[in-house]
Amino acid sequence: MKRRFHWELVFGTVALFAITVCSGCAGMGRAEQGALIGGLGGAAVGGQLGPDDGRGENALIGAGIGMVLGYMIGNEWEKYDQRRLDHTLETAPSGRCAAWVNPDTGNRYEATPRPSYRSHGRIYRDVEIDGVVDGRREIVYAKAYRRSDGTWQLVQ
């Protein structure tokens, strides 16, 4: 009797482990989180499709497609918040708080910029960002400089 290899058990275990481990990854952005979750979901779906002897390959294809789609969606979440922060740093008077809620994630932010100044040929602004991300309150004190295209790059 030939024993059947259960891909769904393997992918389910790997997915649960990866989500548990990476749920606290401080350096992982939304795009990377989206790629991880999309890849795991794609692998799980792909592993269920096709004949039994080709499910491993289908899982790999599904993982690749899921990673790309997940990255694209996660990247859009980051872009929304970046655009709001750019607008705040570009237009908000010093000391005046600007607030927004990301419609995709539900995360809330309040950014309070400080006066601009020049250093090393760039225009900088310090900013305090008070956010509620995934239900946890985080306060970040950062410095940003204006890029040549008018967007702002956080450096701390």
C-alpha cells in the first residue's frame, strides 16, 4: 500500500510557525508581512490543486504568486501612510498635530512636526509619531529630510 504525503499538514504547520514567529518582527514592514502571508496562503492553496504527484510543484507556484500579490497589497498600505506623513511634513505648521486612520489596516497615527532646519545641504524636520498599530500604542521620535522629488525620508 502506497502512503500519501499530506502537503496540507506540512504547509499548515509551516504557516502557523511562520505567522507566530514573524508576528513580532519589529523590522518587517507591511510589504514584507504581506509577502509572507501571501506566500503561505498561496502555497496552501497550490498544494491542494492538481494530481497528488504534482502538488509540491503547485505549492511552490502558488507560494510565488501569493508572495507577489501579498507584497503588492502590503506595499500599498505602506504607501498610504507615507503619503499622509509626507503631506504632514510638507504642509503642517510646527507643533500642530495631523491625524489619520489607514482605511486598510485600521491603524491610527498622529504626527507632530517640529520646525524645519538645514543640515548637510538638506532640509530636515523632526517629528513625533504617535500611533496605534495592531492595537498597540507606539511613539516614535524621528528625523526626516526632504528628497528632491518632494517626498520625505525618515532617518531615525
